[in-house]
Amino acid sequence: MTVGVISQPSTPIRPPRAVVRGDGFWGLQAGLERRGLGPVAGVDEAGRGACAGPLVVAACVLRTGDAARLTELTDSKLLTALARDRVFDRVLARALDHSVVIIPADEVDALGIHVMNIEGMRRAVAGLKSNPGYVLTDGFKVPGLPAPSLPVIKGDRAVACVAAASVLAKVTRDRIMAGLHFEHPDYGFDVHKGYSTAEHSAALNAHGPSKVHRWSFANVANAAAAHGHLPPHRVVLSAAALAAPSEARSAPVCAVEGSVRKNGHFAAGAPSKSRGGARIS
């Protein structure tokens, strides 16, 4: 495999947005460790595109030689719920280190989903017991990490430690959403986990948003305006939410004067280069 571009850790690394992956699911991690850049932490999130519930971010450090012991490990989205639970338990048992960060909906609303996704990845890495020698993130660059880092396209399918982080984040979030179902049974959080499915959208439009919805997202803002509901916390509206239909704009959209802000990037009029953002059902 070729990893020459990362053979000198003292040289600043300026990876392109599209990073070439290593050979094999464990190859990039093994190559980094052979060059003295370990331990390698993988980082991924769950719930970025959901319009309800927390954003969960995980960091995970695996043993390079554990491929035979983690045979089911892959992107969490490709696993059944039962398989994810098995892999979750196995990763917890085998990982050298891990950290899981839960960012509630009000934090997402206060600063915006992309800002909190980046911040969550920083928090997850900072939560590891020891500093990693290198960090591999899923999909996009994360500035401000305490170690050199590299974004990997579809990292949760290409790199074992990133896939492990995706499983830790996904299972943690799914269990939280199942618990929220009992507090807010009208929305079916136990089934769709807060994503904008047809069923969730119908419930959202029928009942308006709950306190665990992301009021900065366009479909939630529109449903809140239609019901005349005020957000329970400070909200940074995305560009899509600010462009609500005229009938929605005439309804209250903020809790107190000045509590609603523009999401700096998404409201700037420039197309987003990040994954996700405000979701419209």
C-alpha cells in the first residue's frame, strides 16, 4: 500500500477533500502504525441527518491484529439491529480505547449541525484515555484535533476503526431514541429514530415538534410555525428554515427576542460543502 504522503509526521499535512483509502479494511491503520504514527483513532457520528434527538459522536482505537476477532465489523448502516448489538459488545470488549459523546438537540439548535458535528468529533477524541498518534475521520476534515488527522471517503466502510466508531455511535443513539419513545410516544422514535420518514413527518405535522426535536431544521421549524409553537431554547435557523413558506413565516418562530440566529454557513447563500444540514421532509 502507498502511504508516502503521511510518512513524516513533523511535516504539516494538507489532505485533499477526497482522500485515497488504504488497501483493505485494516490496511490504512496498519500502515500508519508501521510508521510510528499509532495508536490510530477512528471517528464517526450518528444522527447528523435526523430532525429529532441527539447527535452522537464516537472515537475508537482498535488493535491492528483484531481482524479475525471482529469479522462482522462494517459500516453500522449495513448491519441489522441484532448484528449491530453484537458488534457493539464485541468492540467494547476488544477496543484499546473508546469515547462516546452525546450532543443534545438544544446544542445542535444553538450552534448548527455542522458546527456541532465538528465539535463533537473534537470532544470524542479528547475523551480518549490517551492521545492518539493519528486520527481518521469519516468524510471530511476536522480542524483542531490534538493529533495529525486525515479524512477518509466513506471511512465507515473503508477503515475498521472508523467503522467501529460508527457502530458505537449508532447503537448508543438508537438506544437513546428508543428511550425517548416512551417520553414522546406520538412520534414513533423507536421505529425511525427521529429521521424524516413519512410516518415521522405525518406525526410532526399533526402534533408539532417536541422538546427533543431540532427546531433549527426546516421541517421542524415549519411544523412549529404551523402550530404556533415557540422553541424551548435558542435556535440558529438554517437557510432552508429561514426560507419557510409565507404562511409559516407569519407565525411565531422564536422563544424570546433575539433567540433565533442565522446559521452562519447555511444561511450565507453559498452552497454547503458539508454533508447534511437542514432537512426538509
